[in-house]
Amino acid sequence: MSQPVQHLVLFRLAEPPGPEVEEEMRRQISTWAGVIPGLRRLRFGADTGGRADGYQFCLLTEFEDAEALAAYLPHPLHAAFLRWVQDRPFEVLRFDYPLDERTSLLESA
């Protein structure tokens, strides 16, 4: 049986980004909703706590299963966003894990 997968990405620029960077990231990411197959959850935000070791933005996605995550990576919308990110001096940290009984410690009702 397949299980959902969470894909977390943190983004850091050496210099503080202006609001136009966050706006463009949000604009591009928001186009994925309802278009990328298997995408179940989509969140994006800027750090407000100052405890993220300089990472300024977080992208959290959840996919139906590992196959949906694998199909997302070359999807044209994701590929365009990835090119946009790679054209800038971002440091990027990626983390993927299954959502199962060992990792889902609390689910809202």
C-alpha cells in the first residue's frame, strides 16, 4: 500500500530578500494547486521567528505517494520554478519523508 510523502524545502539567500522575491515565489508556487497531479497539500511562507539559521522561506508540499512526488519533480511548473531558483544565489535544503504511523504523531481532527 502506498503512503503519502511530505516534501519540505528551505530557501536561503545571503542577502535579505526584498518583498518582490517572496511575491514571485508565492506567485509561481500558487499555480501548482489543482494542476500538479497527486499534490495534496501546498504551503509556503517566510520565516518570522528568526531561528531558522538564516533560511528565509519554507515550501511544504504533500503528495499522495512517492510516485506523485517523483512525477512532480520534472513537471513543467515545478521545473520553471526550479530554474528561477537556480538563477539566483539561493541555498536550498530539501527533506522528504513518508507520512505513516511512525512520522504522523498528531493529525488534526
